[in-house]
Amino acid sequence: DIQMTQSPSSVSASVGDRVTITCRASQGISSWLAWYQQKPGKAPKLLIYAASSLHSGAPSRFSGSGSGTDFTLTISSLQPEDFATYYCQQANSFLLTFGGGTKVEIK
Amino acid sequence: QVQLVESGGGVVQPGRSLRLSCAAAGFTFRSYGMHWVRQAPGKGLEWVAVIWYDGSYKYYEDSVKGRFTISRDNSKNTLFLQMNSLRAEDTAVYYCARDSVASGPHYGMDVWGQGTTVTVSS
């Protein structure tokens, strides 16, 4: 199975900061990567698919990049509603796997 | 509107069975692949299973293979997860989710239910 490793596991940042989260796959997954945002007690929300495509309704301050094994989610200017946990998920194999999550906390 | 509503969760003893349901509305259910994803208390997301739009293919995470069965009834717009031989480590919130495009699971999951809680305990 493909393992997904996210870093950091948590990050403290202030409103207006640029935040970058990385995700590494244990083998090449082309661009078949998605990013989700989850707030406590709520279902995840799709932000990015195919590594860099913004899902309809997701704010444009979110962007994704990468291919192969290394991927990045960037929040260009952190807003109060962005404090949440973010997960990457590979979709190259039909046996999907998620990264361990990155919690973005208020500094 | 487009929505998924899970039901069937509860408290069950180890070794027993439970069947989860996910009712879909607001979209052409029979055109989309569907997933179950779970989240243990305080833990991250774990993908459990997927079923193709027509039920022709099913895939499972290793720890549930042979114990869980995903199925669907396209005439009733409903997804199921039959969970047998339940273990304490199956305790989690279980979400159903939809493929974001009709062509398969490559583009993420764009519609999620609110989740149903399964607790396996004696």
C-alpha cells in the first residue's frame, strides 16, 4: 500500500501568515493527490484535487503543487476560518490512503 | 440539495455485527462511486472501502478485508457497510463520501455525510 507522510504534524501561525504543508508519498502517484480541510466535529471538505486544481467553492488563497512523490499545500494569507486540520490523500491506487494530518493552530 | 445522511451506528460488543446505511439525495447516485471513511477518536482519517458506481468493483483497506462488505442499492439511492466480527479498534465515526467526478476515485471526494458513530465495547 502507498503510505502518505505529512509534515509538520502541527504548525502555529498568525492571521495573514503564509503557511505551507508538505505531503510525501512512499511511491510515485503522478498527480493523483487531494487535500482536505477538517474542523472539529465536522466532516472533511475537499480543497484541492489532482494536486493543483482548486475545488469549486474553495477559497483562492489555497493552492497545491507537486507531482510524483512530493506535494505541497499553501495557504497564501491565513484567515481566522482556516484554523483546522488538513489531510492529504493519494488517489493513484484504488486502495486510497490519507496522510496523518497537519493541525494549523493560532499563534 | 446534494447530501448524504448516514445511519445505523451504535454501541456493539466485540465480535458482533452492525450495518451502516448512507442515504443520498440531490444527485444521480447511480453515476458515482462511493466510499466509507472512518475516524477513530482523536485520530486522523482512514479510508475503509470504495464501490464503483454500478457495484462492479469493490476495494477494501487491509484491516477490514474479509470482515466488512460495501454494497449499494441504486434503486433506493442508498449505500451500505456491513461490518462483521467487530473489534475495539473499529470504534470510530464512519463517514460516507462521494467521488467528485463520475469517472472514478482519482479526483477526491467532494460530498460527505455528517458521520455516524460506532463504538465497539463490552
